[in-house]
Amino acid sequence: MHSLVKFLGKYSGWLKKVLIPLGPWGVLIIAVLDSVGVGIPIDPVVATFVYLKPHLFWLYILIASAGSALGCMVLYFVGYKGGEALLEKRMSKERFEKIKKSFENHEFLALMFPAMLPPPTPYKLIVLSAAAFEMDWHNFLFAIFLGRVARFTILSILVMVFGPQIVSLITTMARQHLPATLAGLGILILLGVLIWKLRLRRQKDNAQPSFGT
């Protein structure tokens, strides 16, 4: 599996050129590959499609979310088979105990909330943890799907208001200042929703017939 991921990652640029013209099916495949760890980021792809066809934003949100959940099933099998021993090799004892406690207290939220966060959140490690702690795979899929729906919905709103360049801005800021980025992202979301509503109201007002003399 590692060799396959490494091979696909080497040709990720070529794969992206081939898959994007497939439209929604391409978004689905790229979302799966992104979750597996091939190295084709799904966020810029979703942002591009939403920007070009904003009336279909809900379709790209659902497809990308489903693809992300399906792709994580590969990691689920790896984590389930490797168990806690696999996690102990990949993280410190303190971090291991912290993640284990979060899953014991709030299993569903412990997986769903990180799925909402932008890269470079170490989400694959959280996914492996969920599998190693033997989370039910039905809840596993549903938690990831809901988290991704929230993430791609936020992304779509920001793209429709500010344009696709918002993706690179959020990614750069998240790498340098994650807490500040999350706070700023919340503010941008509120502003984006406000501007969107104002635009819809203005379009509605302009569409109404004028009866002036």
C-alpha cells in the first residue's frame, strides 16, 4: 500500500490534469486520493469547481465529503490492524494518552471536529487513532462525512464571496498561526454570510418591478 501511495504521489500532477476534466467524478476520485495521502489537495479543487459553477456548490460539497470519508477507510483498515501499538510508534506517550482520552470521552466529536479544520491539521493521525481504538466504522464514516460537509460548506461560502484565492491564504496562515487562523476564519465566515445575504437582498430588490411615475 505504501509503495502504491508513493507511486501515485509521484504522478499527482498528471493525475490532477486527468481527473479534473471528469467533473464531479474527478472531484470524488481526488477526494479519495487526498484522504489516502497521495498528495493531491482537495480544497483547491472544490474551490475551483464552486467558483466556476456556484449554483452546483452543494453537489461538490457532498461529493468531496463522501470521497474523503471513503478514502479514510483505507487508513481505517491500517489503523485497525495495527492497533494501539501502531500509534505508540508514531507519537509521544503524552500525546497518545491525550488522544485516547478524547476518544473515550467524546468519540464522535473527537473525529468530526478535526475533519472540519483546514490543512495542515494532522488529520490522518486522528483517523488512525479512531481505527486503533476500534471505533465503529459506521460512526467513523458518518463523523468524517459531517465534518467534511461543514468544512467544504465554509470553504464554498468563502470562495463565492472572496474568490478561490482564499484557499491559499487560509493554508498559508494555518501553517504559521493555526489558533489565530481559526479565529480569523470564524470572522471571515460571518462576514461572508453577511455579504452574501446583502447581495441576495439587493438582487431581490432589483428584480422587483418599479411602479414609479
